[in-house]
Amino acid sequence: MPGLLYLLTLCNLVIGTGAFVLSGVLAPMASALGVSVAAAGQAMTAYALSTAVLAPLVLVLTGRWPRARVLVVSMAVFALGNLICAMADSLPVLLAGRVLMGVGAVFTAVAAGIAVALVEPQRRGRALSLVFIGISMSYVIGLPLGAWLGFRHGWQVPVAAVAGAAALTCGVLAMALPRTISAPGASFAGLGDLLRRAEVLWTLSLTLLYFVAIFCVFAYIGPVLQALLPMSTERMSLTLMLFGLSGVVGTVVGGWANDRFGPRRTLTVQLAVLAAMMLLVPLTRGNHALIVLVFVVWGIAGFGMMSPQQSRLAALAPAQAPILLSLNTSMLYIGTALGAAIGGPAALTVGFDRLAWVGVPFALAGWLTLRLGVTKGASWRPA
């Protein structure tokens, strides 16, 4: 794989940590800001909506910029957004910082476009999984470490640490990136025709639905785990780390399975496993070993789905892959926002321990879109 992809992986580790670190420290953050846990969870919604709506616009507006400049500037904006969050003394200020972070998260869509452009079609799944393994690694390193720091030293500490890491990686990018990167910029040209194609809409709908399913739970993962089994800070961090490790495994396995079996068969199995694990989560109450087992299998299935999804879109319109991958990222974050918005109120009704059941219908609806969205424009089989 091209060496540049490894640098992009490191940057995605920082972005993933910044995006999701708050989910592990929602309780102390809510207490410090004087709001409810459900209200604090809307920090995920603010970030998600910003990434979904503003990041694609930024991607197109910078479509003629050198790719290296877009990567450096977006990481700088992400660092600034984290700094504002770390200094926030009220929920509105925190949400403003999260919105700015969402703009900077355009980095991930640009990185995905570069990954697709730098390798031959039969290696796209592995290239995408390499870039996105950075996001998965954030659950192994960033999320548990952030939860430990947040509970021990205050929720602002892990956020400030992410701001520093983002500033550092921004400097590394400025020094290390080649001046010319052979990857196209994004534009809206031909987008209308693409969005009239049923297979494109079904593919994007699947991303939306399965992220709603996942994040109606994961946006509140700290309170969910505590409701299933009261844990010390150390056990919570360990549980989150194991979940993150499963995500790394899932990302690698998803990329391999995409190239070996094709995206449709891979996604069919992943969605079935995801729905089954969500059904089982409430039944693990009081048993730490079962909690870990179910969430690990969930992580392998759930994290493995991004590479097949992005491979599907790149195959549908290779020349317009950057904008399609950005739209896929938008669906990801709209799903994240909807999941957080649904999960908070739902938890007040069903309880955090049964919150996973709320996501099951969305996972099943995603499976239905996969069955309906058989593409006629590209093969589902590996090259």
C-alpha cells in the first residue's frame, strides 16, 4: 500500500478520538455544564450534523485546491474546534466547538478519495480499510484513555489532549505531504444524475440506517455500560478498549471480505450479526464477560461495514468517487445525529440497559435496503 495512506490513518486516529471521546465522559461533562445526560449527548448531534451538511460543501468549495492543502487546513480547523470545546463553560459554547470540528472532519472524506485514487480497483477495499482503521483505533486508544482521563481529571482534559494531537498532526502533514497527490477534487457536476439512480440512493440509505442503529446506543455508551453493570473507571476503560479492538479487527476483516466475497454478501452477513447482537445486549445485564462478548462481536460486524459500503459507491461512479464518498460520510453523520437524538429520549422511556433494542428496527431496515438496492451498473463480485 502507498506510504501516504499510513499517515492518513494516523490523522484519522486523532479525528476519531475527537469525534467520539465525549461519549465515554457524558456523565461528568453533563454534571460540570449543569445539563442532563440526554442534553449533553446532543454534542454528538451537533458534530454529526455539521459533518453531514457543512463538510460536503467545504469539500466542493476546495475541489480545485491541491489535496495537500485541504488536508492541512481541515486538520487545523479540527484542532481549533477541539480547543474551543476544551475551554467551554456552557453547552452552547461546546456545541459551537463541535460544529467547527465537523467542518474539519472533511479530512476523512478527502482521505477516502485519495485511498480510492491511489490503488487499483481490486485493492480498494483494503486501501479504504487501512485509512479507516485509524477511526477504529480511536476506540482502542482514544476512547478508553479519554474516559480514564475524564473521570480522573475532568472531562476537558481528554478534549484538550485531542486539540494538541490535532495541532501536532497538522504540523506533520505540512512538512511530510508531497506537493502533488494524484487524486481528483470533488464537484457537484453530474451529481443530480447520480442521485436519480436507485442503486445510489439505496446504498446511501443503508449507511444512514445502520448508523442510526449503532449510535442510538453508542452515543450513550458510558451510561449504557453502567446500566448493564456498574463499573469502576478502570473496568469501564478496559471494556471500551476491548470494544475498540473489535472495531480494528472488524475494519480489517471488512476490507478483506469485500475484496474476497464482494460487498453485498459481506454486508448481508454483517447486518444480520449486528441486529442479533443488539437484541442480545439487554440480556447480558450483570455479567461482564457476556457484555464484552456481545459488544466485541457487535464491533467486528459494525466497524467492518464502511469499506464494503464505500467500495460499492466507488464502483458505481469511479470518476465521481470523491463526492459520493463525501455523501456517504454525510449519511454516516446524519445517522449518528439521528441516533443520538433518538437514543436520549428513548433511554428515558426504556432505560439505558434496553436501549439497544431501539436500534434493531433500523438495522433490519438497512438489511431491506441492501436487498432492494442490487446494482445494475457494477458487479457485486470481487474483481
